[in-house]
Amino acid sequence: MTANDNFTITLVAGSLRSFEGLENDNLSWRFQTGSGPSSGVASLQHLGEFHDNVSRDRLIGLMVGEGGSQYQLGQGEAPVDNESKWRLPLFYPVQVPFELEGAEGEQNVRVWYRQDNGTLLDNRSVTVNLDYSPPIGLLTLPKATNQPTLPIW
């Protein structure tokens, strides 16, 4: 496969049966190579519930794309000078947990890449908004109405 090729995968007829014994022969997936963080590009994504870089928990999920043979995650301006902090993934992208430091508000998380010989390569960052309070939504409905539609205030 080369980058940006389109593919469709379709199940062979009769290969999938539901628990009730019903057949479903119309199941397929479409994808394009090179369209995600695994396309050989340094990248860092927050795997949030709503894809909005907001978290109500200090423990978040991150997707690290390919940028070097080793990577390190942190919240400082430079990687920590500690060999045990460097990760050597078997493949990219990798999904990893990360615990945010500090209090509520915007927090910058960075990934640094390096070669096996220790040469620093590239870095990427993502900003995550840590907000412990749940969202508050208000909707006021009239008690009784004969209107076919209700205005929203």
C-alpha cells in the first residue's frame, strides 16, 4: 500500500451471522492510507470523549504519531534528562495514558522525538483544557401551552 490509496473491504457472503442467526452480507469498510497520525509524520492528539481537547480528569489518553525511533511525553519546555522516560515503540501510532500536572485550566503536553543515538529530532504539542466541573445546560419549558412550536430563549 502506498500513501493516499483508497480501499474498500467487504465481508464474504455468509461470513457474518448475528446471535439471532440472521445473515448480513452487506458489510464493508472504506479507508484511505496515509490519512491518520500513522502516516510517518510527527503528531500528538488528545483522545478526548468529544474530540474537543477538554478533559474532566487528570488522566488522559494521547495518540503519538511517528517522529523518531524513541519518544518522551512531558509538560516542560525540554525533555527530562532520564533514560527511563524515553519510550521505544514497536510501531506508530501508539495510544498512551498521560497524567496532567497542576490545577484546572489549559495545560500544554509535548512529545519529543529522538534517534537511537540520542539526537533530538522534532517535537509536537497539544493543549488540553482540564475542567473538573461538568457542563451546565439550561432549558426552560413553559408549564402548559397550546402552541405547536416553542421558542428558545
